[in-house]
Amino acid sequence: MSEVISATPDPFRKLAGFTDPNRQKLAKLGLTRLEDLVLHLPHRYEDETQLYGITEAPHDRVVVVEGLIKKSEVQIRHRRQLIAEVADKTGRLVVRFLNFYPSQQKQWQVGKSVRLIGEIKHGFFGLEMVHPRAKFSGLDAPLGNQFTPVYPTTNGLSQDTLAKLVGIALKHVLLDDTLPASIVGAYKLPPLEKSIRFLHSPPVESDLYPLTAKTHPAWKRLKFDELLAQQLTLLSNRAKRREVPAPILTSTGQLTGQLLASLPFALTPAQSRVVDEICRDLSRNVPMQRLLQGDVGSGKTIVAALAALQAVENGMQAAFMAPTELLAEQHFRKLTEWLTPMGIRIGWVSGSQKKKERETNLAAISSGEVQIAVGTHALFQDKVSFANLALLLVDEQHRFGVGQRLQLRSKGSDENRAPHQLMMSATPIPRTLAMSYFADLDVSVIDELPPGRTPIVTTLLDNRKREHLIERVGAACRPAPAGQGAQAYWVCPLIEESEALQLQTAVATHETLQAMLPDLRIGLVHGKLPPSEKQAVMRSFKDHELDILVATTVIEVGVDVPNATLMVIDHAERMGLAQLHQLRGRVGRGSKASYCTLLYQAPLGEIAQARLDLMRRSTDGFEIAREDLHIRGPGELLGNRQSGVPLLRFADLERDTDLLEIARNLAPRLLAEQPEVAAAHLERWIGNRTGLLDA
Ligand code: ADP
Ligand code: MG
């Protein structure tokens, strides 16, 4: 028995320094094996190899100085602090500790020598160092001849301790090369062991720049190995997923044909093409993993509905999940409008729904009476069980965390059958991301908008002309003949620091508009409204019982009111480009010309100006998203913020495209020809962390 229990031996065994508290902190950093510690590499380096005179040391970086303690006392200046003075033959500096232990205080005795490692700044008392590292012993020993690594760490785990633990790991882990020599040779990669040891303690004669910028060949080796591990994981997950068959959903055309015939429009060629692609996937017993991309307003919902019908035609269920309550409600209403006349039952599951209503829905979902279930993330709670789920539709997929998507996938009632998955996104995924994180997805793109849409005209307007703008919006929204009977959205500024303030601003804006335009019907919708009220306001706007809708950014995704042709975005400079594009996409959904005014608070900085100019110039979601990715990085797109663990630690998808290409070509070959090599490589890099990449 004990054999079995110890089958997973304690990775840190009885190594000195690996105390329980330290291990907990290591675990927080995702370091649970010695192998992980070895691959925990510095994110920068400090030069402690040179001793400076106090007044001669540079001020823009960490330096080492040494001197005698001339003064040491605890003072109260706003708060209790330890203040000491240290002098060498060039001059003196003040050392300050705002937090300190009594034991620390005792070390600071006048007359003692001390070595200080930190940054020197000009302070109130002249030169000063705040919270330097201090050494009181071993001062005769020569300074090292290696740069000091600075590791990513967590509260309570000091650099010194972490460096020591990494050092121990380096002694115990066998760093044999997992890559075949042919590959290492072909791409001129330095050996792994040498690279790792070098990166943990580079000799002082190395050039610091390529080390910090991660362009040094040793970094190249590590990045390559990391990217290869990622590619191998994606590929083996794909293979694993294919081991579990999916239900075959043959297209009978019965229901889909009926729906298409009842629509007031015909599908665009692009929509027809992606419907065919999806249709083909669904009719195979391999689980579909498809990403449906299409700009805002390109008509993804009807494509999703047609896919769902194919499940229903086969007597099975589909689940349609959206990231916000408002959007999910809208899908629910749209599907109800389209499909209930055909006798199909749509279920609704949301977090804010009344208990009784929810239980009714859940029961009907698990009995199979409900054929299509629509909802928010409430859909993947434990209590929800499906009778025979065949298809998962996920709208705005990047807004869900990787973990959430995993959970929903396991909702198939039958362990031996996996549901098909269709993920939808208006945010295009740039090539490098598609090649890495989404490498195992098939992609369908709706690359045209439905006909008859006139492009939205976007203008920028200084907030000082606000009153004039309100008059103009009012004039357009008055019924004919005085006005044009238009409808307008007025989107309130995003106030990230305070939701309360954001609400207050929305209420105030609503009051101002109503006071200036007393003859118009003006509604207000914001995140704090109960869902039923939100829905009621949206419905009145949709039914043209309201002329102007003042809204917070809750309307950002997917709201569909074709008659609304005017959009004002207040304090547009505060919003991200992708968000502005989504918001703007709320108009221009019908055949009438639409206008978007971006109100900004002058003066605009250079970057803000450039961003708003791009919005004015372009209505191309792909161009805008590329720009946004550039500014904000891939995290937003991947939705991995919830997972907490960065998926790639060293490689940078924008800069390391060449390495990514090589890894991508190599991975399938390695899996096919040298599976044991692939397994060893994965074991080193991923260990037990596979789940995260398993999206
Ligand atoms: P998105 O891709 O942003 O989710 P929607 O599915 O909400 O777009 O579609 C936007 C609007 O266009 C909806 O009112 C929808 O009914 C309409 N629509 C979709 N396809 C077509 C089409 N082929 N012709 C005309 N209108 C369409
Ligand atoms: Mg949509």
C-alpha cells in the first residue's frame, strides 16, 4: 500500500531550505517541482560586481557601496523609521527603512562597516538609499564576478532565499537535452544545460542588454523549448480530444430550411460558406472545435441558430452561452422569435433569475424538453445537466476564462461523447496568436457585412461643443416632419476607478439630456439595474418608445436595434479601441446612414489623438484589433487573466514569430517520429500544468 502512496514522491524531499512556508510561496509561483525551479529564470539582473564610491556611483541603477555607520536612530517622521548615515572616503549618504524588525535595528551599530546594495537618489537629506540590502559580514570577500539574478517572486519570499532554492534545484536536476542533436544543430541552438546555468548567473563580462531584452542565444534556446512544449501540448490535446467521439449530426435541412424561408433576408455568401463549413464538421463523429470570426454586425447569430437547429434536427440539444446577461437575453429573445413558431423550446438560465423560474428551466433542460438552452456562465454550474448536449455555442469567447470553457465542455451528459463546439468572436485573432494558442482550432470567417449597410460616419468632437451636439441629436430624433424620427445611443464615460461614480454620471447625463430636450423620450440603462428592468428599457428602445437611450458600457456587446442610427460616446479617449469599435457597432445595423460622434475632453495626448483618429478613419475591426493588440498585449484576447498563470513565460508572440514557426513545424514531426522525445520534453516543461493549455 505504502508503495502506492509514495508513487508521487515529495519533489522537494528533505532538501534544506524547502520549509513549509517557503514551499507554499513557491507553489504560489507555480513552482511545485525542482524542474520548475530550474526553469524559473530571472526577469532582470543587477550588477553587484563593482564597488562604487558613495558620491561617484551612478543614480539610475542598483549599485554597491561600502562604508562606516556614522549614525543610527529610530525617528518618527509621519511614521516610525530607521535612519542611518553611512560614510566612505568620498562622502556620505542616508539610509532609510520604513519597515524594519528589531533584530534589523540592532545590526545598525555606529562604527560598524556595512555594504549596501540599492539605488542612490537625491532625497530631502542629500544622497539617500531607501530599503537597501545590507551586508554586515564577509565584507573582505571579493565581490562576485557574476551578475545577480532578480527573479519574479511573491510576497515574503526574498530574492536571496529564492536564489538559494534555485541553486539547490540546479544541483539536483539532471539537465539533459530533450531535443535531438539534429535539431539543436540545424537551428544553431546552444545546449540547454549551458543556457540555463548561464541565465541564472551570467558572468560579469557578458553584455547585459541582450540578457535583459531576452535576445541572447541562451534566451533563444529557452524560448524555443517553451514554444515547442506549447505546440506539443496543443497537438496532443487535439489528438486526445479526438479520441472521444462526438455525436454525428446529419443535416436534414428540415428545420434549417424552414428557418431560412421565414427570415426577411437571405444569407450573405460569406454566411452560407461558414454554415456549410460548420454543417460538415457537425456531421462527423470528431468533435468540432471551430472559431467563427466576423466583424461586429456581420451576422453571426443566425449562423449559430442554424448550427443549433442541426442538433435539434437530430433530436439533441444545443447550449448557447454569452458573457453578459444583456447579450444572453438578446440571444434568447432572438432565438425565441425565430424558432418558437417552429415549435422549438428555448430555455433560459441566468444568475439573476428567480429560483422557481430557474428550477423549471433546469428541469426542462435535463429532461430534454428544452432543445436549446441560452444563458450566461450560469449555464455551466454544477446544477445544470443536459439530457443530450450535442453542441456548445460560445459567443464572444475571449471574454470567458480558459477554465470556464473547460468546465462547459465537460457538460456533455455522456462521458464517452464530447459535444461539438463553436466559439464566436468579433475580435479577430492575429496570426501569431492563431498559430499558438488557437493552433488547434479551425477558423471560419464571415468577411462581408450584409448588403445595404451604409458605413458609419465617425466624427471627433471637443466636449466644449457638447450643448450644440445635444441640440443636433434632439433635432434628428424628433418625429417627422420636424425631425427624422431617428434613435440615438448616448454612451456615458467609463470610470474604471469607481462604479458608483460611473452610475452617478449616467444619471446626471440622463437628467441633463431630458432637461434640454423635454419633448423627447429618454431612457437610461446601466449595469446596476435589475435584469428585468434592463430588458424592459431595451425593449422600449427597440420598439421606438424611447428616442434616446443613455447607457453605460453595458450595451457594449451585441445589442441589436436596427433603427438606432446615432451614437454619441462620451469621453471616448478613456475607452479601448476594441471597446469603441464594439460600441460603434451598435449603430449601422439597418439600411439607414449612421453616425458616431466621439466626444473627447481636450487636450488629447499624442497617443490618444492617434487612437481616436484611427477610429475616425477605419471601420475595419481587423485593423483596429491589430492596433489594440499592439497597445494592450495578448492577454485581453486570450481571456487568461482569470487563470493567473501566464501561459508563456519567456517567448513573446510578437517578437519570436520565427521561433514559433520552427516549433510549429517541428512539433507534429516529433510526435509522430520520436514520441518518447516529445514526452520527455513535455514532462520537463509542463509537468502537471497541462490543464491550462487544454482550451
Ligand atoms: P454579430 O455578428 O455582430 O453578432 P448579428 O448576428 O447581431 O451580428 O447581426 C446583426 C444584424 O444583421 C441583425 O439584425 C441580423 O438580424 C441582421 N442580419 C444578419 N444576417 C443578415 C443578412 N444576411 N442580411 C441582412 N441582415 C442580416
Ligand atoms: Mg453578436
